[in-house]
Amino acid sequence: MLVRSMRGRWREELPGTPFRWLLTPAWLALRPLVTLRNAAFDHGWRRIERLPVPVWSVGNLTAGGTGKTPLTRYLATWAKANKLNPAIVSRGYGGNGKPNDEAKTVSECPVYCNPNRVVGGQLAINKGADCLILDDAFQHRRLHRDLDIVMIDATRPWGSPDLDAGATLPLGYLRESRHALNRAHVLAITRSHLISDADHTKIKQQLFMFNKPIIHVVDENMDLGTVLGGDAVIPISTLHNKSVILVSGIGNPLGFERAAASYGWRVMESLRFPDHHHYDLSDVTEVQATAQRHQATIVMTGKDAVKWQSLIAPMQAKEIFVLRTTSSIAEADRAIMDNLLSQTLSAHKLTLGA
């Protein structure tokens, strides 16, 4: 499989190259700033705001995608099944002040995008929300959370496929050191089906030292759709042993690429655009030319598909597939998560399923 970094993607991949050492001065300056910021919250020098409803945060340690949005959607579904009125509060990164691409893929409940999660959360409460789900908020410490869930991507738990590696930004992909996991309430491993049993065991051993509940997030339903959207279900097996081109503008395209390989697709090229990339017609032309050169089918993520809909004709859209997944908590771990969520409701005097 040929991997191509498109447009400005090289900037995001710089911490994974030998040239990262050029960023050592920036790393030396940034690391103590992160430490001081956390110390300010830990010791009460900076105020942490509280809102009058349960607040659940889904975040991670690494820059890039770890499967946060699917778990966020799962929590929203859980809340609605228990007669709650959830709302998702997102920073809205990449949306230029409007709902970003992750927000556009969520239909389970209202999504409020605001860099100030306190303001966004209060707005959601004013609109009728009785519980809040913070998307990508582990480092957003201004707002108190009743449950802090930290995602660990098994394909690169510390920002690298090397399980023993992992430096903080900008020399690596860690936003904070692993020590930050001490303030999490639960650790959620994702994409464990894409690694070996030995690597999975090693990751769990690395996490045991934090003495936190460990759960697994699994892909419950996987199928293909088209860029046009709709309810049409196309089996994953449709592309088995067929030539495909992958298109992604996500934080961690490695997970997408490994998943495609696990389905038996013949991945000719993976075109990695920058995370939250704003596609234009020149991108569409280049992708289509690449697919034609390989006589391959184009497959992209749902996060990318929402930005392609306005760029291509309906007839073209029917020929471009979107990988759709629905995530859930592994059945063996659901009691752990249900108990933790229920405890947050009890703390706010809310009754489960009332």
C-alpha cells in the first residue's frame, strides 16, 4: 500500500519523522507550560466551574483521532434510552465558528460548538439538556466533569505504533505525559481487534499501574454507505479483494488503513489529508484521477464525506463509498460503564430511566 501525505499533512506527521528533533527548543518551552497549567488546576490556583447537571467527558492523551466521536454517540444513545435529554458540547475545532465535521455526523442529540465549554454547556442546559457529554475535553479542565473517560487507541496508544515510545508534543503526539491518566475515571481501549494479542496484553499491563477501570470500545456494526448518505446498506464484503483508494482527513489514518486491510480490501493508495481538511474541487479531481489510474473504488470516512457532498454531482457520489461504524462498549464491560454513569446521575439526584 502506498501512503501519500496530501497538502499540509506533513506538518501533522512531523513528530513521527527524524526531523522532529528540530523542534526540541519548542518542546523544552512547551513541556513546563503544560505542567504549570495542570498544577494551577490541581492546587486551586485556577478556578474549575461546575454546572448543575451530570457532565461526562470523552477525551484522550494523544493528538489525533482515537474513536472519541463514536463513543460520544454511544453515551448520547445510552442517555436517551434512560429518559434523559443529553447534549454534546464540542470545541468545534476545524469548523471556523460553525459545527465542524464531527458534529455533522452526530444525529443522536443536539451538538453545541463553543471553545468555551462552560458557556457552551450553560447554553445547552438553557435549551433543556439535563446531562452533558464533552467531546475531546480531557485537557479542557475549566469545566468540572463527573466522569472523565480517556480513550486509548490500541494501534498507537502513546502516539506511535511502538508501544514503548511516546514523547509529548512537538517531539511526539502526546498532549500530556502518561502521568495525566491519574486524573481519569475510566480508561477505554479502542481498535484492539487491529493488533496482536501480545500487544493488547502489553497495553493493558501499562494501564494497570494507574489503578483505573479498563473497558473496551468495539465496532458493533460496520457497513458501507455512499457520499450521498441515506439508509442504503452496502456490506463490507462488497469490496473484498477489490482495489480501493482510501481518503481521510482525520487525526489517525493508521486505524482507518488497518481496518480496510482487515476487511480484505486491496488498498492501492491511502491519501492522507490534514485533520479537518477543507476539501475543494482540486482535491476531488486529484482523488478521482488517482482512483482512475488504479481502476479502484474510492472509500472515505464519514467525517470526510460530509464535506464532499457539495463538491460532486449525485451520479459521482453514488460511486464513492463511506465506511460507517457504530461503536459500543464490549458486552463484558458494560456493567462497569453503566455503574459509573448511574453514579453520576445519583450524585445529581437524577433517577435512572425516570
